[in-house]
Amino acid sequence: MDKEIKPIVILMAEDDPDDRYLTKEALSESRIANELYFVEDGDELMHFLKRTGKYQNPTDSPRPGIILLDLNMPKKDGREALKEIKADENLKRIPVIILTTSDAEEDVLKTYNLGANSFITKPVTFSGLLNVIKVLENYWFEIVRLPKNN
């Protein structure tokens, strides 16, 4: 059987430039070759996903296979964006992994109720982040079978 394996596109919604940089470094150090795109808030995330505004060109906004979503962002926060993603027939199957500084039980419960696939509190050290990235890679890119992108 001929099987073309295409790397999963990762889209990260994160307003903190340091967290974006550290995540990019952790992916690189883990030798994860997946394409990584960043948006800085929930509004930009929805534009990327719906290919509106500056993201109208599909080359600039490929459909992600996974979304890493921060909760506390300006404009539209992660909770609002998650609710919108999971209510959209064309987007709801994209796994959304909450990656946030929050460890509040209320956030865990609310995001799972809204359809989050995982909730991870950001580690405080780079080595902790590296470990999280390796676990994410193992689970989401090697173990789990995701639906093909449309």
C-alpha cells in the first residue's frame, strides 16, 4: 500500500514572544520537522483558520493538524477562540491542546467542556518544555491517528 506521510502542521496561538521563541527552540532541539506557524491572539487565530484578512492565501495559512492554544491573550482570548473553533463544522475536528500558564481547575474544566483535547500547564523551565514537546510529539504525531486534512 502506497502511503504518503505528510508532516502535521502545528499552529500556535501565543501572545508572549519569549514563549513563542522557546517553543520554536524546543521543537528544533527535539528534531521535530513539522511546520510551525504562530499567531498572537484569538482574532488572528480565527483569521488564519478561516483564511480571512492577511491569511487569505492558503500558502500562508495551511490547515493545521494541531493547535497549541494559550488561554490568556489580548483581543479574543483562548477560551473564546476554542468555543468558536469547536462550534465550526469545518474546524471542530482539529485537535486543540491548551498550553497555558494557568493551572486553575476552573480553566481545566471550562476548556474541556468547550472541547479541548488536552490541557497542559506550561513548565517553568526550558528542560520542562522540552519534555512536554517530546511527549506531545510521541502522542500526537506517532501514536494518535488524526483525520486527513481537507
